[in-house]
Amino acid sequence: MENNEIKALISLLDDTDTIVVDAVSSNLMNQGPSVIPDLEMAWELSTSELIQERLENVIQHIQFKSAKNNLYQWLKEDAGYLLEGAVYLAQFQFPNLQLKTIEAEIEKIRKDVWLEINSNLTALEKVKILNYIIFELHKFKRNNANFYSPRIHISIR
């Protein structure tokens, strides 16, 4: 779909007729994740809370459908790589999250652990090294304010 067509559809989201709004929303949702940047830009430029709410609903629906489709495809193709499924699930909340980025970060941690841990260490020494690598070296932090929150406090470099 052309950029002008998307902008025209977005401009119709302020219509008072719910049938028009539902049709426009449905059309935008069917476009898939490729329209999300345009929807986000429209959200930023809009001063109407109603339009912003409608845009948020469309974006969330697209993200949910995309995450659901990715998970379904993953399950259909054997679901052998658990990290891939976890990333697809997390993409609903963090749509820009990429498997390769997560794999690269995990590989950095794995290498750091491999360099420091050996079989001559006690279990307590191994735990201290793991804690140092995870919390000091890679800057992971626990969320004391909301322990069960899915938001993590790390900076992906």
C-alpha cells in the first residue's frame, strides 16, 4: 500500500461514524507490521487523544497478530529452539527485539563465563563469578520496585 493511502486511512480515524473507524482500523491492521512506523509517526504528531487511542489499538493488534503468527510458525516447525520462541513472545511487548541481538548478548556472557570458571573452583566461587559477570560486567539489575514486571533493566549495546 502506498504511503499516501496509509496517511489517508489514518486521517479517517477521527471520523465519528464507528463503521468507518472499524473499516479503516481493519484495513490498517491487515497491512501488517510494515505500517507500524507510519502509525507511530501519526501518533506522535496527533494532538487528539481519541486518534492516539485508536492508533494504539491498531498498533497493538498488529504486534499481537505478528507475535502470534511467529509463535505459531515456530511451533509448526518443531519448536526446538526455546530462545527463539521466547523472543517471539517478548516481541509483543518489545517489537524491535531481534533474536540475533539476544543471541549475541548471550554469547558474550557465555564467553566471559567460559574464561573465568574452571573445575577447580568451589560451587560458591562459581556463583560469585557468575554474579560478577551478570550483574557487574553486563549490568543486569533486578527490579525491586516491581519484581514480576516483564521489563528488564539492561542496556543492549
